[in-house]
Amino acid sequence: MLKLKELSDPCQGIPKGERCDSCSESPYWQGQQRPTPESSTAAGEAPEPCHIAPVTLEEELATAKKLYVQSRSAMLEMFSHARMGRAITVDKADTLVDDIRQSIARHPNAFISLVRLKNANEYTYMHCVAVCALMIAVAQQLELSPELVHQAGLAGLLHDVGKLAVSATLLNKPGKLTADEFAIIRQHPELGAQLLRTSVPVCELVLDVCLHHHEKVDGSGYPDQLAGEQISLFARIAAVCDVYDAVTSDRPYNEAWDPAIALQKMSEWKHHFDTVVFQAFVKSVGIYPVGSLVRLGSGLIGVVTEQVPGLLLAPKVKVFFSTHLNAYITPTIINISEHPQTEKIVERVLAKQYGFINTQALWHGDCAKL
Ligand SMILES: [Fe+2]
Ligand SMILES: [Fe+2]
């Protein structure tokens, strides 16, 4: 499987002649050293993005909530245009991707954690926004160029556009699907790629992600049963982001899994995901992503509120329950990285084990206005 150091062509699986112009012209595609910011500018290629100053989680959450609302309107408009057979407005999608990228640059946890809390009835289109944000984070973690980070975001935003051709009743059906119903849903990658090919001039990378985000590294995915590096890097990134957002979101037919438990389970699905991509994903969201419920060695239970850069096992945790007292306590934030001798996470906790409700509100405050 792909080793990060050997990454010379992030678009494996896409025939060179089919790549978008900017991609196929780039020396990076041809396996050469990625240019430094100075040489990129000198060569007339896109410059590195301006430095974006980091802000606190609280500050970015306020902006991220507005961005969430904007994303929802933009996606509703884009999806309804496509449903009526009108062209998807890629300009708007580009602007949205850029706004999301900037939010992640200001604070890596805010928007990604917030968009996971989407309502079940807005799952289909807000899932696309979530996958967009996660793909941007992973592409940045893999140190891809700004152009590729943008294309990754756009690919995430459009990856499930084929679901527009599937009835909402079927998409949101509670309970088990019949074999026929499942076969219809499995057509959405091909329907999406067809829609993109005929309606908008998008990069081949975006088309490829739309078509191949349900492929699995062991060749058991669909629609083409591609295996290993036959699947492009971006489709492999999409596969991880897609499944993570799906299982950690409330859907009409399933309750959300705790994010840390989801990652633990996904780490065992070696047949499904590229190991290096999965590791990059974990580095970007944390081993205990924001919103995870954990028990500390001291017997306190809390919800992860924020990652500490470079310390995957020591996030900030807002504790609210004592297992020793079997009682709620005044919520307090513990930065585990500042107490390595006395505090550490000893296990992931399921809310229903203790009957906790609405633990998510502990890290983001009131989300009722989303
Ligand atoms: Fe999909
Ligand atoms: Fe999806």
C-alpha cells in the first residue's frame, strides 16, 4: 500500500490524459519534487495561500456556525438546481470550499466538529459539506499543494451528487433495505459522474472521487471493484471521510456512533481503507475527536472539547461526571497535556452506558440555532 514518502503521483488510478489541465501540467503529477513556495511563484503557478492567523476554538465556533448556515443554503440551492436539470454552479461551490478551508486554517476542530452534528433530515446534503471539510483536512495533513487541497474539498462537496437521482423516500428509509433497493442506491456513484460530465466542467479528479468513493482496497467495493492503488489517492481519502461522517452522524435509519468508537472500529476494517490515508485522517481529527466521551484515570468522565496539536492522546476534556461519586459535577476543562503524571484517558465511553443525554452541547454550547 501507498507509503507517504513514495507519494509522487497523488492521482494514481486516473489516466494522465483524463486529468484536468492544471493537474496534468503540474510537475508534481510527473513525480518531481514539489516546488517550494518561492519557486511556485517564480514559475507562475498558484502561490501558497496567504497566512491565516489562528483563533481560539470559541472564536471560530461563532464563525463556523454562520458558515454552517451558509453551507446549508448553498447546498440546498445547488441540489435543487441539479434536481431541476439545471447546471450546478461550480463558482458557488468553489467559494464554499474556500470558506471552509479558511475556517479549518483558523482552527482545525471547529467547523469539522460542528458539521458532524447535522440533523438527520438534512443528512444527505450536509454530509457532502462534512466530507468536503474532512477531505481538506486530510489533504493538508498529507501536505498536498493548495490547488489539490481545493480540488479535494470540491470533490468532497460533490461526491454524492448522484443521490439526487435516488428518491428521498428510499434514501431516508428507516430499517433494512431490500436487495433491489440496495442495488438502486449503489447506482449513485455512476449517476453522479454522469451528471457532472454532462452538466459542469469539473476536474477529472472530482469526477473520479464521485465515481469511486465506494471502492475498497481489497477490491470488494463498487462500482468497478478497484483494488489498492488502482483506486486514486483522492478516492481513498474520500472513502475514509465518507464512512467516518456517515457513522458519526444521526441518519434517518441509524443513530450516530461516538467519534472515538467509530475510529476504533474503522481501524479494524483493513479491507476497506488505505492504511496511510487512515493514519493521516486520525492525525487530522485526533484519536479522540472532538465530541468523544472518555473516562480518565481519576474516574472522571468528560467530552473531548479540543485537540492539542501534536498530542493525539492528550486532548482537552470537559469533565462533568464522577464515577467515584456516581454523580454529576460542575463541568471543568482539563488539558491532559498539562497533567501527564496525574491524568490520562483510560477508555472510550458510550453515553447510553451511563444514561447521558445531550453531551455534545458541553463542547459547542447552544447549537439549536444551526
Ligand atoms: Fe456515496
Ligand atoms: Fe457519501
